[in-house]
Amino acid sequence: MNKIVLITGGSRGLGRSGALELAKQGTDVVITYLHNKQAALEVVAEVEALGQKAVAMQLDSRDFASYPEFVEKLTQKLSKVFGRDHFDYLVNNAGNGLHKPFSETSMEEFDDLYQVHLKAPYFFTQALLGLITDGGHILNVSSGLARFSLPGSSAYAVMKGGVEVLTRYLAKELGERGISVNTIAPGAIATDFNGGSVRDNQQINIFVSSVTAKGRVGEAQDIGAMMAMLLCDKSYWITGQRIEASGGMFL
């Protein structure tokens, strides 16, 4: 029986890459998207072209009142599409960015990052606990910015630091069910995240390359491959860990 992964924010960037890499190793896929249904359906088609089943579901992770309805719909999808009543892997990936000095960051901007990056993974995971298979795996997406400090990222990095603490607590509390919980912390990745600054700004690209042991910025596929490596039966003894995938930034 195929494993099933649920990836939030799976219509683009790291989530899309993770979905495709997991499909290549025989995993069926559920992705969520916020607005761009067409992009999500294209990911579904790509996964199906790799021989796996896939479903896209709309979710605004900040709409906490919608979680019970989402769980109900997911339960129906699992039964109808996959013939299952549980799924195996959860990737808390959905997110947005903010690049502002500490002195200029507003309370509204801080609160939005908090809702998307910390409150949502906490309570979305909680809402899904009954559907996650014993012995499954939860993978939370953090950032290299929780280890090293770059001006303009204080609010975002604070949330990711919270995600890493949450990972350790979930690993401890869910260990009795055999569920592994880990953090993957990407470095600077050339995607459309945060306005595509790493991908499109040559100065940023050059700077990141200069402080990275591998000598280049990361690509979405680099992180997708790491997600696939961590979400497999062989990784069952890894839990409560922060795995940085940055190509060696600021070593």
C-alpha cells in the first residue's frame, strides 16, 4: 500500500518540489493551496504523470475555524481517492515572507507571520492527529535564519525558531505513537518566495553564493529531495531533530 503525504502550500516552490520528489519514490500526494487553483491542479497532473494519485484542496491556514470542515473533507478524499482512512506524512510548509528592519516591523505584520508560521502548524497538526498513521512522520519547515542572523528577518526568524521548539515537543509527546517529528531548515532558495528576491536579485544571489560552502544558492529541488529522504520508512529512528539544508551557509 502506497504511503500518502499531505503538504501544505504544495502548489509552488518547496512544496511543489517535495510533492514531485515524493511521488518519484512511490508516495501518493495531497497538497493544499491558498488562491492559485490552476497551479495546484498542474502539480496534481505532474504527480499523476509519475504514476501516483494526487488531490489538491483549498486551505487558508489562517482560517482556524475552517479546520474541522477541512478534516471532514480530507477524510472523504482519503476514502474515495486513496481507499484509506489515514495518511502517513504531514509537511507543514505553507508560508509567506517579510523583509523589514526590526524598527519598522508593524504589529499587524508580526501577527500575520505568527498566524501563518507558528499558530497554523500548531493547531493544524493538532486537528489532523486522528488521521495521521501511527509510525508516521511530521516534517515542519523552518529556515536557516533561525540559526544565523541577517538584518530584516527578525519577525520571520522568530516564528521559525518557535517551529523548531514545537518540533521537539511534538517528537516527545507523539513518540508513544511511533510518530517521528523533525524540522527541515532550508537556506536561501531561488523560488518566488518573498517576492523572488533570492532568485531575481543578482546582488543577493552573489552574496548568498559567497557565504555558502557549495558556492551557489539553493534550488527548490534541493529541498524537495531532502523532504523525500526524510519521509520514508528508513528514517523512522530520526525524531526531534533540526536538519539544515542550506548548502553550508555561514559555516
